[in-house]
Amino acid sequence: MAFQLQRSEPARAKLLGMVIADGTNWDPDNDGKAEVVIYNADQWIEITDLQTAL
């Protein structure tokens, strides 16, 4: 399984779409770390942090 690195929130998010937020330009939970996120049709939910920004 491969995830796409995103530097900004995808313009057309797909239900249950999974991406990596880079943690610098796009940081859904504002913790300064890259993270794997999934879209639940309303918002991006963090699955796990990657311990650093990318």
C-alpha cells in the first residue's frame, strides 16, 4: 500500500481516502508532525503520527 504525500489539503477529498499530511504546510492536528490521515466525509482524521515533519 502506498500513500501520497500531500503538502496541502486535497481539493477533492474522497470518502475513506488516505494520504500523508506533510506536517509543515498541511498539519490537520497542528502538532508539527507528518501523519497518515483518512477522510470521513466531514474531516481528516489522524491514524498515526510519523514523528517528524516531511
